[in-house]
Amino acid sequence: MQAATGQELLGSALAVSAILFSMGVAGVLLRRNAIIVFMCIELMLNAVNLSFIALAQQLGPDGQVFVLFVMAVAAAEAAVGLAIIIAIYRHKQTVNLDKVNLLSG
Amino acid sequence: MPTSVGWVWLVVVLPFIGFLANGLISFLRPQAKSAVTAIGVGVLVAAFAVAVAVVAALAQGVESAPFVLTYWSWMTVGELELSVSLQVDQLSAVMLMVVTGVSALIHVFSVGYMREDPGYPRYFAYLNLFVFFMLVLVLGASFPVMFVGWEGVGLCSYLLIGFWYLDKSNADAGKKAFIMNRIGDFGFLIAMFLIFQVTGSLSFVEVFEQAPGAFAINGGMITLITLALFLGCTGKSAQIPLFTWLPDAMAGPTPVSALIHAATMVTAGVYLIARSNVLFAMAPASSVVVATTGAATALFAATIALKQWDIKKVLAYSTVSQLGYMFLGVGVGAYAGGIFHLVTHAFFKALLFLGSGSVIFALHRAYHATHRHEDAQDMRNMGGLRKYMPWTATVMWIATLAIAGVPGFSGFFSKDGILAATFARGHEHPVFYFLWVLGSVAALLTAFYMTRLMIYTFHGPNRTGANEEQHLAEAPWVMTAPLLVLAIGAAVGGVINLPHVLPAAGWVEHLFEPVTEMSHRYLPEAHLSVNAEWMLIGIATAIALVGIVAAWQLLKPAALLSAKDAAAETGFQRVLWKKWYVDEIYNALFVRPTVWLSRNVLWRVVDAGVIDGALVNGSAWTARAFGFIGSAVQTGRLAWYLLVFVIGTLVLLRTVM
């Protein structure tokens, strides 16, 4: 079994990344549970991270640096986002996004 | 320039001050009639006095006339430089005297006639304003300044015809006058535009100086300009085809009919042609149109006057007919003759109208005293009034003899002058003999219908009513005094322009020579032999006498019934009584198609369909449709926004990559 070339790995990695990203988008659009939606957003971020890493093999280490930044921001976002979800749950006894519609007129 | 000529602005401004003061009074203190009288009549008497001084000063320095007094620049647009300026020369001086003199007398008469009217201050405000605009018209030194006066007198005419506007027929008559004048004003405007295009100027002095170089004699342009000017004249001066407003204008107070619709405003067209005599002399084809229209109108209106029962309607058609004579005069190149007839006509027609006003006043008072509602203007309700109103009867007989053309009276000389000038050009083309025949027949009819008016009004038995007879009386002196002054003018006014065969002949003609000298270059020499002139005088005399005697013999005032008992006219008499059905014909040809077009096309299709439907409601509907789409997108659901966001991103990526 031949070792896969960098070119082929890149294509597979980007394909996985696109699939992951699309799953994230679909989850954000279709799911109602705030925690699932939140996890889907993390999925989209990590799909982007994957494509950064894959492209960094060809274009130099800038992409890897970006991934570190994205992971740091995602960690901060997870802390804030989960805090908000807990606050919403305490307030409304639910994390269903269809019930959280105060701004929808 | 003699200094007093410089006061001419005062003549114009005085009536305007009167208008402002009386207008204020009519709003603030409508009961202050004595103040209105003092102001309204006072400004006119003062204006007349200043006018006399101006004309006297003009006579001193007449060699250097015309005097053009420029006051301020009106507008400067490109090549057009217009200034507000007045022109004092022989022609405007004569008009100045007629307008201020006759106006002053009619203002005095109005004091008596309108005394009981609640709109007394408003009446004098309008009348003062009219005199102001009329003076702007005759004194203006350029076509646009004249046009301001031209439009202004039209406005005052409208306001005064509809003075008793609570009666719809009066308001309608005012509208009719205004709209028919608009048709004529369109011609005046076109003429001004063309004159400016060709000569680059609009002031009388410059245009008439440049005219010989700028226009070809009998060329297309000069003919077009003069015909357009004449269209303006037919509107303002009630000639065929735009004459039907003038008889309806009798809806206004009678002094208004005397001043505006007999003596001054309606003669503006004659003045315009006399003023533009160079242009008309260079366009002989247009001049023939003017003369033919004038002669035809003179005869046509005279036939209608034969069968009218309303005393003011007779005089209105008589005015139309006499204006026709004036146009015949200026059309055959007798510009001085036309203006001379204008002057004598101002005297005798103002006198006739004021006299009829005095009669109507008396009848109205009699019917008022007995609380009967009868037509105070219908001659069938008059008869035998000379017993009750000897002064009015006497002065009206003088005016009748003048308008009928009895030798010695003013109208004889002026009418004979015009007919002689027409006859004198007969050797050029037989059409002028034909016009002379038309004019002479109209003169015969004039003598007949005026005598008819006098017989039915002042002679025979009284038909006013048994109870009313004791209330009939002469009008107060404030009304009869102006009649006497006008009667003097009507009787002896002819001396200012005697026929050539008499000593001291043609004073007005000599006076106007500087004004008309340029046009004489283009007019053929037309001299009558002494024999021919005596013959024409003889014929004119015979015509006048035949007309009067025929009316006296044929008409039987004793057999006349009062208006409510009289049978309807039949046959040809009915055609004349119905004014040849001209109003009905115009109604069918112009009014009804216009109304139909307005209602079914302009209103239903253009207004309701296009403007209201497509433009107003259509734009609202479009905005609402966009708003509907926009509001449907704004669901307030986050997932929907995200979906749109994702789709948008995908579309963008698709287009970029």
C-alpha cells in the first residue's frame, strides 16, 4: 500500500472539513436545543481548523498559528456561551431556542 | 420735454391709490359710503385734471413727440430688455382724455346708481382698478406693458360683470367674457413673440422704426403678426367670431356697461391697431381682413339689435356694431378716422348706456315701491317715459341722433368719415365698394333700431303698470348731470374732425399725422373729389333720415303688450330675437365637444385612469408590494436569518469562484 501524497491528503482533509462544516451549519439551522446548536458551532470552528492545518502543509506555518488562535477564542466562547445558556435555563426552565424569542417582535 | 408731461405717472397712480383705499374700506368699514365716494370720484377728477395738464404740456412741445418716460427696468433676459415706460404722444393723449374724462363722469353717475348697493366700496375699488389698467393700456410704451393693461382691464371686466355674483347667470357671464378674451389674448401673445423674434425689441418706438427694414411688404411674417394681433382685437373688442361675450356682459351694473363695455375697454382693439398702424399698413391682406370683419360685424350685430327687447341688449349689439365701424375704419387705413369714431362713440354710447341706466333705475324703484317682480330692463315694460323723465329722454334723443348719423351730430361726422374712406379705396378693388354697402346698410339699421329703442322707451302709452306709474320719476341730479356733459360731447364732438369739404376740416387727422406718417408710405393715395364727398354726405344723411322715419312710421308702440303678456316671436323675427342662434351654434360646436372631451377623456381616462390610477395609486401600490415582500422576509426567527445568510454566502462563493 503506497503512502498517500501530500496532494491527496489535502484533498481528503478539505473534503472532511467541508463535510464537518456542513454538518455544523445544518445543526445550527435545524436543531432547537441550544446546547446542540452550540456544539454545532464548535464543529464549524473545528472544520475550519482542519482546513487550516491541511493547507498549512503547503503554504507554511501561518495556518497552524491561526488554529491556536481559533482554539483560544473557541475556549473563551465556550465559557461565555455555556454561561449564557445556563442563565437562559435558569430564567426560562428550557434551552429550546424556539421558546427564546423575545426579540422576534 | 415740457415738464408737465413728466407728471403723467400721476394720472396712472391716482386711480390705483383709489383702488387700494376703497379696497381697504370694503374690508374694514363697508358702511363708510361717503368716504368711498370722496376717494373713488376724487381720484378720477384729480386724474382728469392732471391729464388735462399733461395734454396741454404736450401741445406746447408737440414737435418733439413721442415722449417716452422710462421708470424702471422690468426684466432683462438675454437680448430682451424690458422697462416699465409710458409713452405720451398725440394718440395716447386723445385716449388719455377720453378714458379719464368719460371715467370721471361715469364715476359720478355711479354714486347715484349704486347708492343702495351693499357692495358699494367693492364696486368703486374695482372701477378705480379698471381705470388704472386702462391707463396702463393706453399709455404703455411697449407691447408687454400694454399687455399688462390689456389683461388687467379683462380682469376688472370679469370682476364687474360678475359683480352681483350671487346670481349664477351673472357669474357665468363673467366667465364667458374672461374665457373668450383668453382666446384673443393667445393671438396677442403669439404676435408679441413673433415681433420680438424678428425685430429683437418690443417697445413701440423701436419696433415701428425697424419695421420697414425688418419686414417685407405683404410678406408672410408681417401678415401672420398682424392677423395674430387682430385675433387679440376680436376678443377684446367683441368682433366676429368672438363677440358673443359682450351682450352677456350686460349682466354687470349699467355704469360698468357704459364705461368698460362701451366707451373704453372694448375700444382697446381699435387703439392697438391704430398704434400698430405701420405694421397693418405693411400687411394689406390683413388690413382687408380687419375691414371685412369690421363691416360684417357692423351689419350682423345691427340686425340682431333690431329685435332685442332688453334695452341694454339693444345697446350692447349696437356697441358691437359700432366697434365694427371702427375696425372698418382702421382696416381701410383711416387710422385717425377709426380713433375719431372711438371718441365720438365713447360720448354717445356712454350717454346711451347711462341714460338706459337712469331708466332702469326709475323702473326698478317703481317696481320696488309696489313690490312687483318685473323685468326693469325690458322695453315692453316701459313706454311714455318722457313724461316722467324729460331730461333723460332729451339727452338720449341727442345720443340717438348722433349714433344714427344725423348731420351736425358727432356720430354723423365720424361714421361718414369711415364710410368715405372705405368708398375712396373702391377704385383699387371693388371689395371696398362692397364694404361700403355693408356699412351703409348697417347705418340704416342703426338709425332704425335706435329710433325703435327710443319710441318703445319714451313714447306711446306707458306699460309699466297702473300702480307703478305714480312712482316713476327722474333720477337724482348726481345721475343726470353727467348725462348733460356727455350730451354736449355727443352733440358737438364732431367738430374735431370735420369732412374735407368743410372749412377747418380734419383736425384729428392732422393731429395724428406724426403717428401715422410712416404708414402713409405704404397706403395708396385715396382722394375723393369734392363732388363725390358731397354725394357720400348726401347718401349718409338720407340713410339716417330714412331709418328714423321708417322706424317712426312702421312701429306701433300703442299695440305693444307688457313683457309678461307678450306673445313669443315667430319666423324670421324669432331668428333675430334669438341672435341668429350664434350662442346655440357655438354651444354645439365648441362648448359641448369640450365638455364631452373633458368629461369622458380628460376626466375619466387621463385624470381618473392615468393620473389617479397609474401614477398616484400605482406608485403607492408598488411601494406596498415591495414592503410586503420585505416584511415577509423579516420573520424574527434566527434560523431563517441564518439560512438566508448561508444561501447568500453560497451564491457569493459561486459567483466569485
